[in-house]
Amino acid sequence: MRTENVLIRTVLTILLLATSVFVASVYAAPKIYQATSPDGKTRIELTVNEQKNLTYRVLFNKAPVLDWSVLGLQLKSISLGPNTSILKQTQRTNNEQFAWPLGENDHVQNKYNEIVLECRSGAFLYKLVARVFDGTVAFRYVLPKQKGYTNGLITAELTTFNLTDTYTIYQYNEETVFTPVTLDALTKTCDFPATLTNGKLFLSIGEASNDAYTKTVLTKGAVANSLGVAFHKDSVNTAADFQTPWRTISVATSAIGLHQFSDLPLRLTPPVKEMANWIKPGKLIRSSLTTQAGLDCIDFAVKHNFQYIMFDAGWYGAEFRGSSDPTKPIPAIDMPKVIQHGKDNNIGVILYVNRVGLRAKLDTILPLYKKWGVAGLKFGFVDGLSQEGISWLAGAIKKVYDHGFILDIHDNYKPTGLSHSYPNLLTQEGIRGNENNPDAFHNTVLPFTRFLAGAADYTFCYPNSNRFFTDNLYKTKLQVSKGQQLALSVVYFSPLQAIFWYGNPHDYNDDQETEFFKLVPTVWNESRYLTGEIGKQISVARRKGETWYVGSAAGLSDWNGSLQLDFLEKGKSYTATIYEDDPAGGINKRTVVVKQGDSFPISIKAKEGQAIMITPQS
């Protein structure tokens, strides 16, 4: 009897253990795939959850910033992401530095760890590629060539961003103002890059390398504190080996810490094979539409150390009419005479062409403008909203590059890093610029939002006469001071800066008021965000050679504080030349001696600014 009891207990134990192993195998936690940043502080985790959806989360300093969020694409015939199995993972490390003479810093560090998941949804194969930089996670979808698939249609993107806390987003679209709103109260869409904060962390959700997709926007998500992705206008036609743009999530512990990600779109876009020596950054003044105005602007450009003038809309007739011909200047402009005068004085002429003219005659005007001696083009009213428009633009950028012109793209187009492939694309709009009279709140939000995507053509409308304010082109008085505009020429990055947008060269006869524009460069060896809060104030220092330039701007309230001059070289004395607003609405100029470690006092009234040039003493 005793032997039987022992045998029964043994059999029961074995059955219990077997059942435990079976249950554990059935309910085992999903396998997590992960990649971590080079500094070990940022991590992406990916898994197929119990509902068979491909999901991810992002951790920063060991704490989740994004909770488990769905990934995927909706094709016309199948959903990629749901019903996913992971077939294989591969990982690699990238550690490089590349020269970038057209940037905020002359070299860019590109260090990341990458994970690639080869996945299957049903019978369809796809890949999820993720790169983890210090402070940033970036991912994209790849549709590889496979049997039975040559082209398809993406009808929706299923990407979500489930935040772990209540965040405020700075909502905007294209060229609108910014509206801070909590995610639960978000009713409109928001463009990339979108900036969010919970008061402790600052996030930027962005996009990179969009040359064949459609415009996408962020929408309020299906659960609390979440965002989804929506197509702005159309679906996306695909071919085999199709890649979506990168989606990026960057995290900083301060608002100014977001600046370290402003070159991220460049890092995620293929590089140019070799930097062309004909690509020259610079400043421009816009000319009225007469021969004499063009000649006068060239003389003004020489005197004020500008590199270009521009003939804007109307130089070949009404820009939206198909009958207007961008191969023929209006009779009021002797284009050969103006271009030759520019060549004689080393000043380039940039010509504006509207989308109507571009679509009809791009392949005609490029060789023609080369023959004329034109230096660059400005595209106007392009379509940066649809897949067809964005794809056309990418091809047009390449054609302009191949013909040897610099390029500025205006209206709704925003950068996604294509300047790394085609460095002739010096700048673009996609911003509410100075010609729309934005206020000081808007101006002090921009450095933490739109400028995280790349250069922007803000078109400074700097006044210098009473007549300026009554000009028919100008409907309302500027909402910020002259000193703030001087400061923003440092704060706002653009290798091609448009200055005096509504100005007549003969109006600017006070050299002290315009001197800083003459001295300030447009590309830099080194840049540092010194201090700032979104919508309140901003101070940026940038170095060219041995000279530092500092721009500081106040929002809608007075700013009293100090700047630490730790960026100066130890053991040297410097002369700081300060340009600031005077009580009469002009510019006051003064100098002080400074050195490394000094605390430089800041006392800037609301809506005003201060620009400083710091040069080493001999």
C-alpha cells in the first residue's frame, strides 16, 4: 500500500510539472527585441503583443516615454503590423562624422545602433528598420521585392505614439501660428516636427527623408495622451523595395536641449557624393521689378556684404497665368544688363518661378537660365502636400542641382533632410515668416519647433524709414522691434537669408542700424543654444572662425537674466559689440570687454532683442 501511495504521488508530481511547463509555454511573455543608443540612455523595444500586433515603446533614462504603441501600414489588400510574426533580426552599429560646410556646425556626428526586423503579416513580407541615437529613436517601414508584389497602395499609416504622461503640444500647420494645447483637447492636426512637453521632458516627433511619400500629419489618438498619423491629402502608390520616410522621437530634459536634434534629418538622409564648390551661402535683398532697381540692389549688396539679389513674383508677368512665360522678362527689366552688373560685382541674381511656370517649362528654363548667367532659383506655390507633388519636387531639386543652381523653395514645403543629398537646396519656407507680421510669442516658439526640421527662409522685413510703414505692400506695423530682427538673424538658421524683404535700397541710410546684417554670416563652424523657454525667450551663440555672434530675443514679457560666456576661449580677452533697441525705436551700439566665464547681464524688454558680435582682442 505504501508503495502504491509513493507511486501515485510521483505520477501526480510529474503531471503537475508537465502542466506547469505547458501553461508557462502557452502564456510566456512575448519576446522583446531592442536597441540602445551609444550612450546607453535611450532604448527602443519592439514586440508582437498578445493580439499579434507589432508594437514598440521608447525609454529614456530607464523610464518609458512612449508606452507600447502600434506600428504598421494599411495596404489596399492587407494590413501590415496586425497578425505579424518576426522572422529574423539583425543589428549593426554606425559611428561616423561628416563635414557639413552649409550647416549650424561644420561637422555632424552620426552615431547610432540599428535593429532590423524582418516580418511577415499573413503572406506579406515587410521590414521595420529602427535606429537609436543619443536621445532619439527613428524608424521606417520597408516593403521588399517579393513574389506577387510589384506595386501597391498604402491607404493609411497605422503608426501611433502613446505617451506615458499628459503632454502639451504646440499645434500648427504649415505657415500658421502656434497654439499650445493638451493632447486631450487637440481638435486639429499638427505638422511634423511637433514639439511636446509635460514640464519635465521635451519631445520632438519628426520626419526625415521624404522624397516619394505624401504629407502626413499628427492627429489625436484613440486612447488618452496619444497621437496617430494621418495622410493630409492622398494615398501612397508604392513599388517593390519601397521605403517610407523616417518617423523620429527625440527627447530632451530642457527646451534648448532639443536643438541637438536639428541636424537629425540630415543624418537620416543619404549624403551627396561630393560637395560642389559652386554652392555658396549668403544674404539677399529682394528687388523691385525694374532694371534700375536691380542695379541699385546690386550696388547695395556690394556695400552691405550681401551675395545675391532676387527678382520675385511678377518678373515674367502674372505668375498664375499660363500665358506668362518664365523665359521672357517683362519689358521693365533688362535682365542681361542686371545679370552682367551682378557678375561684374560678384553678386548673383536669383529668379522666382511659380509652380505654373515650373510644371510647364522646368526643362526649358534650366539650360536657358544657365546661359543667362542666373545664380539660383526660388520655387513658388509648389505642392508639398501630395505624393505626386513631393515626388515631382524631389526630381526638380535634382535637376536644379545638376544644372548648377542654388535653390530656395517657398510656401507649404518643409525640409526633411534632402539638403544632405542635394546641398544646393539651401533653404525653404514652410514657416510663418516676417512678412506675415508674427508676434514675439511666435518668434520665440519657432527655434524649438519648425527649426528642428532644418533651415527656414523667414524673410526679414527690416524697417528703416517712416515711408516703409505706409507702403502699400505693408498692411500693419511690425509687432517686434528692430533689435529683435537683428537677433533673429543669428537665432534662425538659413544658409540663404532674405533681408530687407520689403525694403528699397535708398531707404537704408543709417549704417549703424544695418551694420549687424552686414557682418553676420549665414553658415557656422559651431552653434550653441545658451538659454531659452518656449514662447518666452531664446539666446543662441554661433561661431564663425574666431568670432562669436549671439542673438537674444524676448517674447511677450520682459526678460532679465544673464548669459554665461563659457564658450569663449580660456585666457583670451574679447571685445563684445552690442546692438540693441534704443528708446526712440532705433539701434544703439556699444562695446564692452569680456572673457570666458563672465556672466553677461540680459535686460531685454518684451518684443525686443539684442545682437552681439564677440571678437578676440589682438
